[in-house]
Amino acid sequence: MTSPYAPPAADVSDPAELVGRRPQSVHIAALSLWVSAALAFVMVAIQVPRLSSLVTVGAMAPVQLVVTLATAIITVALLVLVAAKVNAGRGWARWLFLVVWIVGAGVMAAAVVYNPRGLQNMPPLIAASEGLQWILQTTALVLMFVRPSREWFAAQKRR
């Protein structure tokens, strides 16, 4: 007879390894997001002194600086989160990124429509960074949804 005070019996073991080998498409997607996050971080770090000087001379309101920095921090954090979770086989992360990408593309399209000269007036380094980040993030998005990636994420969900 077993004791009513005995702990419940449960199988305890290390988590199962990722089902199947991670496809190259998932690896490249995650790497693209890591590079995009690093690039975004560097570009913000480069711009902080210039933006701070604009606040100092009164050409920019302090709240604009705060909003710009908060947006940049959230963007970098989101890219890092999605990169880490995609690499770990979490399918929800690719759907989250799809939604974020669609919203971001919509905002960018609206900015171009309502201020077509804004892109032309952007400093070349920032414009190049924006273009490269769009390429990296679009590549990552596409690679997350190609057949080998879809099958691997589905296998991760079943484990």
C-alpha cells in the first residue's frame, strides 16, 4: 500500500532535443534578425549625440527625443526576442513578426506617401541603414515561412 503523503510519481527528464535538424532557412532568418537588431542599436547610438544637441539648442522638444529612444529600444528588444524565439523553434514568434512587419510596412508606406521628400532628406547613412534593415527583415520573414521552416516549426509544436 502506498502512503497518501508520498509525492506524486512523474517522469522527470531533460527536455527533448529539437525535433529534426534546424533548417538553414530558419538559421538564416534568425541571423538576419540579429544583424538587423545590432544595426538598429548602432544607428540609434550614433544618432543620440546629434538628437541631444538638437534638444539643447531648442530645435527639438525633449519629448521627441524620449519617444525616439523608446521606439528604438522597443524595436531592438522585439527583434532580439523574435530572433531568439525563432531560433528556439517557437512558431508563434514568426506570426508575431509577420504582424509587426505588416504594421511597419504600412507606417513606412504612409510616411512615403504623406512626406515623399522625407526619404530624400534623410542622411545617407540612415537611409542606407533603413534600406538594409528592410532587406534583412523581409528576408527573415520570407525564410520563416518557406516549406522547410514551416515543417520544422510544425514538428517543434508536436513534440
